[in-house]
Amino acid sequence: MKRTLLSLTAALSLAVAAPALAQSSNNGTTGKAVGTSAMQNDAAPKPAPQNVKTAANFVPMAAVSNSFEIESSNLALQKSKSQAVHDFAKTMVNDHSAAGDKLKAAVKQSKMDVAVPNGLDARHKQMLNDLQAAPSDSFDAKYIQMQSKAHDEAVALFTAYSKNGEKGPIREFATKTLPTLKQHKQMVQKLQNNS
């Protein structure tokens, strides 16, 4: 089990180090940002979550992260046999569904020229495929490890944008959502400690 977790940790570290492909292709997303500056950003590498300062970078990264939380947690509800994992996954689906709605509302209210993508980017699709393929005896450990990494990234992203992002409804959304993400991170740590 520890060997599997170490292998998983190494694989996830490599996946995180790879450039984010959130908007470089239309694979897995139906929403695209519109406008010249947004299109130029599509071709450029995305900043690390802790360096995000613009809505054009924050919104796609937040939306894809949110979609991954929902999709991976729906998978956990189907595959996990652990009540603790089920309870956590239900919380993730509920909280992240609500956050997705609030993000869309904030973007609309901001009147900024950025769209909220639907679905996953290539990196998150691969992570979801890996989770789907996990044997039942290692599914929970893999799900928990992915949730830990996803919440580390989400907390870094939302912290950066709530401190340094463009003022307005999207930054307010980031600030209001951050405590929930920190709470999720604590929940994941508790699951890791009890597994």
C-alpha cells in the first residue's frame, strides 16, 4: 500500500509539474474565453496556481478544478466501499456544485470578457481516467491522494487570486470560497490520517 502511495505521489507530482493545458485546446471544454487578450492567453503557458492574478487565468483554472472535484467524487460515490469516503465525496459534490454556480454568477456580474469552461482539461481527464482504472482495493487511497493534491492546488489558486486578483465579483467569489476549500483540505488530511 505504501509503495502504491509513493508511486501515486510521484506520478501526481509529475502531472502537476507539466504545463496546464486548461485552455490550450478545446478538448473537454465547451466554454472558451472570447476576445483578443483571452485568445493570446490560450497560447501562453498558464501560471502556477500561486501566481494567478488575472480573471482570464483564474476562471478557467478554478472551473476545471471544480469540475474535477465533482467528477472524481461522483466516481468515489460509485466505487468506494468506505462510509467516510462516501461522506466526504457527498460533501465535495454538494460544495463544488454550489461553487460552480457561484463562479458563473460572479463572472456574469463582473461583465468581464471571460467564459467559464465546462468539463476537464487534458491533465484532469487523465487523472480521472487513472482513478476510474484503479483496482477496488486501492481506489480509496488513490482518490484521497488526488483530493489532497487537488485541494493543495485549489487553496493556492484561491489564496493568490483573493489577495492579488483584479478587484470585483470574481475576486470576492475567491475570497468567500477560500475558507470552504481550506476546510476540505483539513477533511482530506483527516481521511489520510485514518486510512
